[in-house]
Amino acid sequence: MSVSGIEAVGFSPMTPPVVAPTQGNQVTGSSGFADLVLDGIDRLESVQNRADGLAVQAATGDLGAIHDYTIAATEAAVTTQLTVAVRNKAVEAFTEIMRMPI
């Protein structure tokens, strides 16, 4: 599945971070790694909240098309799996950095 296929499902592609000139060891600019992580967690939460809301509508019979819930639930599951995979890679990278000799 290509990136354009993901867009059709409702995912918005992440824009690459803007790397600003550095001063010493700190990056100056508004888009840092922490901002990207927080934005990703916010997106995950909104996708899960949408799926939860549609699940309630499906359970109460207020949902007109069940496929809307199915798509939202699958999107939430895939987003969660992606978030966990990124977290695992970050932890793995941190562990490798900590093993490096000084």
C-alpha cells in the first residue's frame, strides 16, 4: 500500500520537521522532537476517540452505516500499532546509545 493509499483511508501524512540552525547543542525553532511526539500522541487519541464514539453509536443502533465504525476501528488499531512500533524503536535506539563507550 502506498502513501497515497493511506491518505485515502483518512491518515494525514506527517510533514517533515523543519530543522533550524543550531546554537551550541540546542536546535532553535518551533518544531522539536518533543513537539512531534506530542502531536503524534494527540492524533492517536483523536483517532481512538472517534472509533469509540462510533462504537457507541453502533451499539445503540444510531449508526447508519456500520462500515464507518469498521474503518474507524481498523484505523485506530493500525495507528496504535504504528505508535507502539515507533516507541519500541526509540527505546531500542536509546539502549544502543547507552551501551556506547564514553
